[in-house]
Amino acid sequence: MNRNMNEPLRLGATGLGRAFVLMLPTLTAHPRVRLTAVADPRPEARARFTTEFGGRAYALFDALCADPNVDAIYVASPHQFHAEQVVVAARHGKHVLVEKPMALSLADCERMIDAAERAGIVLLVGHSHSYDAPFAQARALIASGDVGAVRMITALNFTDFMYRPRRPEELVTAEGGGVVFSQAAHHVDVVRLLAGGKAKSVRAQTGNWDPTRSSEGAYAALMTFESGAFATLTYSGYAHYDSDELTEWIGELGHRKDPTQYGAARVALAAGLSPTEETALKTTRMYGGAAASSSLVPGAPPAPPAGHNQFGFIVASCERADLRPQPTGLMIYADRETRFDPLPPPTVPRAEVFDEFADAIAGARRPLHTGRWAMATLEAALAILESARTGREISLAHQVGIDD
């Protein structure tokens, strides 16, 4: 279905948790999106939405899908609900943007893709950091041919991921918990973008080092590509070293960080909270919770970021230059010179996500972050787990390239 690109996309959202809170600055400021309805089981979240946005709030997802004043749905619910909700939304003829990871299994990915194709709707997956402008800037330079082919990519990120408040299933690998499902979905997506997409194999190790947070909290992976390029991906979520030191203390969401707040995540959990107490603490950070970000109403400007979103230290080594995407632009280390190509801070954070979504719905461009693209990323993330478990190199069979 093609749409008039001058009309804002009437968007419904489901799952008003942390992903929704982090996307709110985009949803409230992006001129091509109008948030009109939501679905969430929590009455406090629904009440806040109707007060702030004046839209419709449903307790049940099916009711949101049946709303004739909703063109598309942003699925920001927990990982385990993605597949079924996408299938239901497609059945109602709604376009879908689903948060990463796309699903927890390749079979569910296939089911989602099939449902979207049968219904003739657009299915995109994001936000993943491969949408971010600095990575797109690097990819454009690579595609120009000026720096030659990508030969090697070095990607590392050290965060406090494992010590942020979690629901019990977020610490159970089989239910999508740990850093591989949530964070490798970013890492793999970025590396695939820079290398051109088609990965060939994965060999990896994972770390599960804290029995009180018993899921994978770290990984190191070697990915090979059909082009002959290879990439190393290293991630730790154990809240010791913070690799934002390497991005001038501009954090993942593009805002300045205070390095004196070192250890804050561990301190917040130091009291030995029970699973019920920790879930309650996380709920306060969700939309409608006491600790969630301040009210954002339609048209209200978000706090200006210092730079674009980022995902740690990344260097793409090409034949004639090394490229280092940063929150404020692209550093280029060429044969005979270094230079910095700056990017101004975004006026709407993560605008690239809804630009691609709205363009795809309007038929204005062919999107990158399709179901097939996201399925290929999930395949590589699952291969990290399988390789670590079996000690083998895992061959990949569902890969797609940028131009496929």
C-alpha cells in the first residue's frame, strides 16, 4: 500500500517499556510520525498516554490492531512476543516496525516474513545501530570505492548491561536473555552493514561469570564474509571498563556521560533485591513509571544530544584507509593523510529509523532493514551461542547482502 509522503504515519505502539521510553524523543519530534494509539497491560501506562497524547490506549494488542485509525504498529514488547504480534498485526493489514532482535528462532523469523508477504505489508526491524548516521556515512564512503574493499573490522563495546534492572526472563538465555540476543543484534548488524552483508561463518566464545546474573554477559566472535573480509566482535556487559571512554564520553544514545558516575549500575542492585523487587525497580523506568524520562508531548523538542547514537569502538580496515565512525562524524586514516568528516548532531534522534519505515510504506525507496536482513543478523547471533556451546565454527545459510 502506497501512502502520500506528506501525511504523517498514524502509528500505534505496543509494549510501553524501556525501548518505548528511549524511542519517545523520536516519536514525539519526528514530523512524519503521529503516535495515535498504544497497547499495554499496565493501567498506569495507558492512563499516562491518554493524558499526554490524547490518543487511544488498549489493554489488548488485538484491539490496537483492529483500530482503523492506525496505519502501522511499532512492536516494542519483550522479545518472546515479537513473532506472534507481528503475525497478528499483518493479519490486520498493519505495517510493522519490530524492535530487535526480530525473534528468538529462525523458524519464527520465517513465520513473520511469510505473514508480512501474504498480507502485502512492510516489515522492518529496528532500532539497531546499523541505522545510525555515522555507520551510514562510513558505508557510503566504502560504496564509493574511494577507500577500496573492506578487509577487516574491529568492533568492541564494554557496558553495564548485565547490571541494569531486569525481569527474570531477561537473565535466561532460552527466553532471549543475556547480551547475545539484545546486544549482538546491534554488533552483528553494524558489522554486516560495513562488510556488505553476507557473512559466511562464526566462531565464538561467551562468558557467563556471575551466578547471580546467570546468562551470557560477554562474547568474543570471529565472523568471516563471502568477500574475504573478517571481523572481530568483543562485548562485555559486566559493568567494569566503559568503552564510552573511547567515544569522548558520548554514550550509546548520543548524550554526554558523567564518568564520575562509575559503578552506579552495580550500586543500584547492591542491596540484593529479590526477582520481584528487581522487576518492580525496572517497572519504575518504563513508561508510566516514577523513574521514567520526563513527560514528552507531541511537538515538544527532546533534549539536544551531543552526537549520534553509537555502539562502542569500531574500525573498518579497508584497502586504502581505516575508517572509525564516531558519534560526531567519521575519522579517516588514509595512505597519506588523516581527516575528520563531521556530522552535525541530529535534530531528531534516531530519525533514520522512521525515515526508512515511512519511505518503505510510501514506496519511495527499497529498505535495508527487512525481515530477511534481520533474520540473517539473528542467524549470526544464534551462531555465537552455538559455537560457544560446541567449540565449532558455525556455517551460515540465511545471509543476505545490502543489495539483495
